[in-house]
Amino acid sequence: MGTYFEFIAVPDVTEADAPRKGAELTQWLVREGIICEAINTECAMGDEGQPPGPRYVEAIEEGESRGNLYGVTDQCGLAIITSRHLYHNWVGDFEYSCTLCNARFDDSADEDACRLYKDSILDWHDSGTPGSFACAQCGVERSIVEWQRDGPWVVANLGMKIWDWPLLSKTFIARIERQLGHPIRDIQGKF
Ligand SMILES: [Zn+2]
């Protein structure tokens, strides 16, 4: 039991472009029959979600049976998020690394650096500030969305939350990337 989720984050989309890119992605998914057009707030954990469409099976991995999509479809929504958000699978230690000097920080060895970074993410999320953060090793300051995103989390202005579906296929993820013109990060988990 429990609720499976798959989060798709698009870290390279700017805050200014996120609403337009999100609307285009939604229209494309509806056109492809992957989601229904009608918004349903009951199906996506309180977000404005859209239930699976008539051809959703084209988006998922063949033979993949994770989630409840074949059963309780009215709770299996897909929500497009077009604002600042932290995507996380809530598993494992928090860690991050600097793309400039390759310094790596994790919760067990670098508690202070990690706390500062988490506080910066919260500030970025909760306020309208640009949310820049300086590396504890090289000192270079950059926007919160420009840090390496190789942990089980990513901050992004555009993303997708999919509840209780089987996993998306690699082919379909590649199609989403082509559609958006940006790479995406795929985060999976279960509550
Ligand atoms: Zn650095």
C-alpha cells in the first residue's frame, strides 16, 4: 500500500518562462491523450491535477505495474507546477556539490554548510528573492537553481508531479525533453 510518486523537474527553465512552458506541456499532454483536459483537485494531492487520458499507456514503461492506475484512476493525477519548488523523494541524506570547484557537502560531514543551503532553498521558495547561494569552498555565488542536481532532490521553476502511476518510459521521458527543449530530472518514490 502507500502512494507512489514520480516527479519530473526541469531545472533549466527560468521563472519567467515557466508558466508558458508549463501551459505548452499541458496542452501537448492533453493532445497526446496522456492526460484529460479537465482539472481535478482531488486527484493530485491538492494540486490542480489532471487524470490520466485515454492513451496514458503510451507514456508508461511496458509491463510496469507500479501504482494504482489500473484500479483507482480518480486519484491518479498529474499536476504541472509552474512556480518555485523543491522536488525531493525524502530518502537518503541531503547532499549537494559545487559545479565549479567540485566541493561536495553532505549532512553527516558538513552539517553547517547543508543547513545554510537548505535555508537558502526555503528562502528562495517562500520569498520573491533571487535566492543566490555561495559555495563554502570556492566562495562563488550563484542562483539556487544553478547548483549541481545529482542528489535525490532538485529545485526548479517547472515540474510535474505524477501520483500513483506506473513509471514513465525512458522513451516518453525523452519525448518530454524534446518537447520542452531542456533536460529533465526524474525523481521517484513512495509515501
Ligand atoms: Zn565551489
